[in-house]
Amino acid sequence: MSREEIFERLNLVFRDVFDDDSLTVGESTTAEDIDDWDSLHHISLLAAIEDEFDIEFSMGQTVKMKNVGEMVDYIAGEL
Amino acid sequence: MSITSFQFILFVIVSVTIYRIIPAKLQWVVLLIASVIFYISFSVVGIFVLIATALITYYFAIQIQNQKDMLSSWMTAHKALATKEERKEKKEYYGKKQRFYLILAIVINVFILFLCKYYGKLSINLNHTFHVNIWTAENIILPLGISYYSLQLIGYITDVQRDVIQAERNPLKVILYGVFFLSIMQGPFNRYETLMPQICRDKKSKLDFVTAKKAILRILWGYVKKKCIADQVGILVNEVFSNYRNYSGSAIILATFCFAIQLYADFAGYMDIMAGIGQLFGIEIPENFHQPFFSRKISEFWQKWHISLGAWLKGYVFYPVLKSHVFKDFGKWLTQTVSKEAGRNIPTYVGMLILWTLIGTWHGAGITYVFSVGLLQFFYIFMGKITAPVSAKVKAALKINEDSLGWHVFQSCRVTVLMMFAWIFFNSPSMKDAFGFIGRIFCGGINVSQVTQIFTEGSALAGISGAIFMFYILLCAVILVCVDLIHEKGVSIRDSAISRGYIAECVLFFTLIFALIVFGAYGSQYNPSNFIYFEF
């Protein structure tokens, strides 16, 4: 799967979790850029991404990822 | 060795001087010796508990690392020939062993923490309630900083297991991580991966004149917060909280407001002192406060108050609990049987309840702590979440501009009042006293004579007239708010003064010194109190 395709599917997940159809994430998007992306939403988001791509984030990854770009790197590596 | 004593200042000067003279490779040894001396000045027995805990954690971290290395060697050797199933089998085999050592280390750390901090009170309560005669652990000491170093060591070994860091091969460095004197008393919680590389350098960090000036100004500001604000305001707070039955209405509300000032100035003041000393050593310790009283919501307040505790619990408790199979299965079951929304939210709320109970319990074994900074905070956040849709409709109907300054001020005041209410329980010896204290708010109304009385009694200790003392307390609150407002705008007062040249620097420096000498709480009638969070 190409990086663009991952982003495309990832955007759908973000829009669903944060209930915002206009949301578009990029390589450098962080929790600071999305109002509701707090620790409560973080786990829901990761769970939704895990379901979407049929992967599992380790605890190390859960706390280490600094932006969406790193998230995509991890997803691409797992697929 | 009290942080506010002359001995401590001398201790810091000597430590920094030696640290800066000797070669980089030995600097961590100076910090280790200094930290042990500092610790022993409070508790000789406690240091043995700390060293034993650190060595146990060190040993299990090495065992985990060995399992990782063995797996890695096997993978390298069999990469080409092994099937996917064989690789999975090996990963599971070594993974199980790693989890075993991790759980064992966590259990031992938690057991020691429980035995030293909670068992005594719990056993006494059990004996009293059920008329039994179980061991009450009267001779067990409470080692200084155990609530901090236990969690830090658990964080360290968990990070080794998570591949965030490599296990440390030198046991003395793990002991240093536990006993590090800038964090041992009241935090902040340091992560091994950020603290230790700053301490164990190959190359010396240079202390330039500007950094030294910034550090000294920050230390002075920390002492001003502690000695001139927290301790002075504390005189009034202690008087009213200890004798609340003698006061009512406005006097009680005033004491509640003053406790918020005292707690903030005390805790944040300590952090400023430690962060400033850290700068002198070339070590950046994590910030624990970020203008918390400007928060719009309680959840935001906790992202800006005692930040490092929240970050620790989030990374090592909240996320692992929510990512556990039990919670995932629970969420899936709710999605199938109730709704997608329920499957997403309910496990999160249960995780939050566990988290807040732990935060409350971490502060102490008493129910007042579990309630005030635990369950009540959960209730605030939970109510905020579930009433959000209704709240949005009300705001839309009233045409409230959420970005307006007025609305922000209203929200910040609401957060402050909610926290002040919670801190009544935090600062009361029992729930009965807390409710008694709250009950007194509704008696008496505005009672000018009582307010005058507490200021007069407080001022007798401070050695000034009641009217001046009242003005002084008000001034303290205004100063704290103004400084935070400036910081909120992204302006550093220290940096601004230094960038404006020597005159501005000197004005700031001597103002702080003058405040410390003139307004600091000293003298024979003054009983120097410890930092509030020192107890935890």
C-alpha cells in the first residue's frame, strides 16, 4: 500500500473518531493541531487505526509516536 | 537539610563548583555523591531502602535486556532459514520471560511502596474497624521521596521492556536516577531517556554567564514564591483550617482562596528552585506547571498542574490499561451489544476512574486525598464530557462567543472555584472536618470582624498590622496572576530583563533579594514549614 493510500484511509479514521468531516491530517500533524486529540481520544484513535489496518500498536509505539508521519511509518512497516 | 536553609544553598554552591571543575566523565559521580549526602541529611535508614529498590530494578532490567539480546541474536542467526511461525514462537517465548521479570520488578516496587506508605494506616484502620490485632508496622519508616523514586524506577524498567531504552549496565547510575536530589523530594518525574543522557555526558556542558544569571533569577523567584507568598499566606490558612469552628462565611471562603495561592506558590516555587539549580548543572528538568489557573476545563487544568505526574500515569497506567485485552474485549462487546459510541467511551471512563483513584491514592492513604484529587476530579471531568452536547446547545442558544476573553475568564474562574472546593478536602484532616468546614461557609455571611480578626492574628506572627497584611495577601494574588499572564503571552520576565541590559537585570535581582529579606517569613515566632508536597 502506498503512503498516499495510507493517508487516505487514515483521514477517514480521524474524521470518524473526531467527528469532523473536514479534518485532513498530514505528515507533521500532532495532537496539538486537533482540539479534541487528548489522552482520552488517543487510545480510541489507535484502536480505530488498528481495526482499519489490521495491525497492533505496541505500548512502546503508543507512547513514542510524535506525529502522524511517524504513525504512517509504523503502519507502512507493519503492512 | 531544608531547601530554604543556608546549608542547602552552601551545599548547592559546593556541588556546582566541584561538578564544573572535574572532567565530564566523572560529573555523574559528583551528582551521585551530592544526592546521597542530601538524602542522608533527611534519612539514613531510608537510603538503604532506596538503594535496595534501585538494585532490584537494575537486576531485573538487565534480565529483560538479556532476553531481548538473545532474541535479537537468534533472529540474526536464523533470519534466512526460520519460518514465520518459528519467529513468532521465539518472540513469544522471550516476550513471556521479559513480561515475567517486568511484572516481578513492578510487584516488588509496589510492595515496598505499599508497606512503607500505606500499610501502617490501613492496618490501624482494620484493627479499629474489625476489632482484630494484625501487625501495624509501627517500626517501618517512610523513606523520603518513595512515592517519586518507586514510580520512576517502574517507568525505567517498563521503558527497557518497551524498547524505549537499553538497560543500564552500571548499577550506580540506576541508583543516581532514583536518588537524584533535584527530583527526590517533590518531583518532577523524570524519564530515564531524557534525564540520564544529560547527566552522563562525554563532553562537558558549558555554563555561560547568561545561563547562570537566568538560573539564579529563577531560583530567587522560587524562594520568593515559597518564603514571601506561600509561607505568609499559610499563616492565615493554618489559622482558619485548624480552628474552622471559630470562623464562618467570608472568613472561610477567604481561607479557601488563600490555600489555592499557598499550594500553587509552594509547589511551583519549589519547582522553580530545582529547575534553576538544574540549569547550573546544565540539566534541564521537566516543567511541572504551565499557568494552570488559566485553564478552561478541569482536564486542561491537570495538563498544566503537576504535569509530570499526569504524564507518568498516562504512559505507564492509563494507556496500558486501555490497551489491555480485557478493555479491548469489553469495548468490542459494548459496540456489539449497545452502540459504537458506548464501545468507545465506556472503557475510557472506566480507565479514567482507575487513573484518578490512583492519583488520589498516590497522594496519601487517607480518604480525603482519594476523594479530593482523585474521585472528585474524575466526577468533574466525567460530568464535563457527558454534559458537553447540552452545554454546546446552551452556548449556541445564548450566542456565547467561545473565543471571547469574557468567556475564557468565566471558564478559568469556574475551574479555580472547582479546584478550591476540592482542596478543602485535600487540606482537611478528615472528611468530617472537610464537611464541617464547608458547612461553615453557609453560616455568618459576610463577617468583617472575623476577616479582620484572622488578618490581625496572622499579622501578629508576621509582625505587621492587620490592614497591611490584608493588602499584602491581595498583592501576592495579583503578582501571581500577573506573572502567569505574562508567561501565558509567551514572554519570559527573566529573559526580557537580561536582554535589556545590566540595569534591568540588577533591578530584577535586587527586587527579588529585597522581597526575600523584607517579606520572607522568618523570625523566632515563625515556624518554618516544609513544602506541602514534601509529605507525598
